[in-house]
Amino acid sequence: MPELPEVETTRRGILPHVRHHRVERVIVREPRLRWPVPPELPAMLEGQTINDVQRRAKYLLLPTDNGTLMIHLGMSGCLRILPANTPVMKHDHIDLLLETGNLLRLTDPRRFGAMLWTREAIHDHPLIQALGPEPLSPLFTGEALYQQSRNRKQAIKTFIMDNHIVVGVGNIYANEALFKAGIRPDRPAGRISLARYQRLELAIRDVLSRAIEQGGTTLRDFVGGDGKPGYFRIELAMYGRAGEPCTTCGTAIREVRLGNRSTCFCPQCQR
Ligand SMILES: [Zn+2]
């Protein structure tokens, strides 16, 4: 599933190919995505120039003078820049034909992605409005995590994966960041000290930044070629390593289910 680093890498990958370019045609082959593609999308978008490619949480936002195109990659979506005459495959649901002779193609086998159109100020959009801060922005702080977690009994891992608290900390990154911060994933969020939340803030920033940096090396995959963009992995110390020795102390990594998600931790290093 594309996580925040993959979405950010996608943003950087498509940006130079779509920014300041006009959309000549919009071809919707399959409107049944997570939400139906609005029937008016081609009429709204054709002839418009894409002013920028921004990201908020896992939404890509392409503002034009007429409104903003919102794209979500869902569970299996990807965006690629391809020559206009590239053959259409089964799951290629939407093409934006650009004045450059390229197209921006949304491919999504499982169809949990979305392509929406809004004329509202984007920060007031119902899907965006209630989101917590970006994890790499100055608004995301250990202090804020500490304040918001008081009296909360839910597990710290569930807490940091809540989009209202901070966006973009998916399961893999939550496991890694908690290991790096030395915090047991099932510890109640309300019983963690400010100092430990400050370590956790830094750990989340570090894990996500490294993944984005890693994604930079795959940028060329977003342009041309038949393959999907190669989603990437940072070297994972915890996720998917149940039973293997901890990279720090050698203790066997334990796995539990939290919020029905696989959760790995070192019972020695994480308290
Ligand atoms: Zn350990």
C-alpha cells in the first residue's frame, strides 16, 4: 500500500512533468473508484493549467485556476507519466492528456483510490479539514503529542496511527519509530512522559525522512516504462521480523496484534 513516503515520492516524480502544463483531455475509463469519479471532471479540468502538485497526508492536490484535482492512491494505485500513445492495460482507469504529449495515468487494480474535484478552499474540504499535522512540519511536536495523549488509555501505536493526531504514520513506520524511540507499542498513550514523546517525534521524523530519501532513488520509475513505480522499503529493524534477533540486543522480536495490525517489538529495548 502506498504510504506517505511513496505518495511524496510520487509528488516529486510527477511535479516537473505536470506543473505549468495544460490538460487537453481527460479520459475516464472506470469511474467506480473508492468514490465515483465526478461526471463533471473532464469538463472542469480540460483546458486548465495545473499550477502545482502539493500533498496533504496521502492526498495529492493539483490546483488549477478553476478548482483542485484531488488524487488518492488507495491500496494499490500508482501514477505514471507516459507518452500519449502508450497502450491501455486492464487497470489503467484514468488518463490526463497533457499539452506536452505525455499523459498522467492512474492505474489501480483494487480501485480503492480516488480522483475528485473541488472548488472549495482545499483546507476546508471534508476529507482534509480534520487531519492532524504533517509529521515533517514544525506543527508536529512531542509536546503536542504529550498534551493530546493525557488520559488516553489506547496503545501508543494506535494513537500515533490516528490521522487526527498526526497524518502519515502507517503500520510499518509506527513499528520502526517506536523501536527507535524505545517505547513498547502496547503501552497506554496517556502514561508516556514528555521526554519520551520528544524522542518519539524525532524517531517518526527520522524514519519517514529516510523513506522519502530512499524513494528519491526510484524517481525515474515514474516516467515511461511498463513497470509500476517500484515502491521501496527502508531497511526495517522490526516490521516483519517476528522471532528474529533484535538488531540492538539480540533478544527475539515479539509479535502481537494491536488494532488488528501486526505489531513487532523488542521486549528488552522497548519499555
Ligand atoms: Zn532489543
